[in-house]
Amino acid sequence: MEIRGKTAIVTGGAAGIGQAAAVQLARKGAARILIVDVDAEGMAETEARVRAAGAAADTVRLELSDLFAVERWFGSLMARGGCDILFNNAGIVSGAPQFPEADVRGLRRMIDVNLSSLVIATQLAAQAMRVRGGGVIINTVSTVALGTGFSDALYATAKAGVMMFTRCCAPLKADWNVRVAGVLPGLTNTPILRKTGADGDYAPWMAPILAGNAMCQPEDIADAVIDLIEDDTLAGGDWVAVRHIDGRIERQWGHDAV
């Protein structure tokens, strides 16, 4: 898809990968970017950077764990003209205490923010895109979805669900001209890492991960998001994993033929 002149929505747009992607979209000529998050200060920073890059910007405070609020906001897209691009980027980690000691509210919030709200947003945005003639939806997964296990069990489980959901959306390209794809960040230098533990610090289980792996920067992931959006030759359900290996950024592609 040609990004110039398009309207985009970026969830989790207050920092990290979401902020980097919003700025990249603006630099690519997007006309308007809606920044969705709960962090007002972070959203204001992203809004300023997007406007400086040449696009109109609006901030939307939306708690993604409130699924009825998600349904209301995304359900009103058609009345507001819809969108061409949706980047379902928002996500959270468990923090402390984790499974199997987390309370039910924490478990439910993990699944609702990382998976349930993404499914609802995709469904309603795709409906609006169909009316407009098509669109592109990018879901942030994680390279943990390709592994055999991860210390944050609920995060890994939710991201594996996002991966399968993305692949199951493949027929939307042929049916509605809505292409759904996934970006799988490897270890990336974003604020979410310091939310893995208690009191805003790294979880102890993060130590060997941080010691044994180089980190991507948010812009590395945003570059992949832009490439996924622009390449209409890709099939629905395709994905790309992005990792920092041996001093360079490497991509691993997954192509799901329909």
C-alpha cells in the first residue's frame, strides 16, 4: 500500500515501537495518525513528533483491557471515515507476581490487552476498511511465539495466539482486500522490558536474556512495519521476525500461502 495520504491508527503509540512506527508513517507521507494509548504524556510526545514529521495527529486514550470500550471506539470508525492502516502494537507483560501466582484480574488483563482487544480491533477495523475498498493491518507478535517456552507464560501464550490469529486472517486479503500481517520483534530496547519485574525493574529471569542477546532499537522494528505495509505482493498472514544478531539486524520471513 502506498502510505502517502493515508489514515493510520497506532495502538501502544506512546513509546517504543509504537512511537517509532507513528513517526515513520508520518515521514512516509501519511495524512493523519491516530495515537492510541493510556499514557497521556507519552502520547503528547508522539503527537509532537508526528506533527513535526508532517502528518496530522490525534491522541485517543483507550484502555484496551476494557473490551466494551474497545468495541465502542473501533465500532465507530466507519462513522468517522474509517482508516487505511491499523498497527495493533499495544501489549503488556505480566510483571510481578507472574503465573502461577498471579491473581485472576492480572491474568485476564494480560489476555485482554494482548489478544482479545486485538481481535476486536482487527474485526471492526477490517469491516470499515472493506467499505473503503481495503487496507492493511499489522499485528505485533514476538519472537517468543517461535520458541519452545518463555518465563512470562501468559505473555508467551497471548503472543502465540496473536500469531495464529494473524495467520487465520490470511483469507481477508482475497475476500475484503484487507491484508493482515505480523511483525515479530526480538529483544528490543523499549520501556516494556523494565515492567517485567517489580517496582519498575527488570525481572531476575531477564538477566541471561539481556546478557546473551543484542537489542534491536524501536526504529528497526518500525522499518519492518513500513515494509510490511508497503509490499502488497505479500500474501495475507505473512510475518517477519526482526532480531539483532552478530552486529546486524536480521529478518526471518514466514509466508503463509492461502
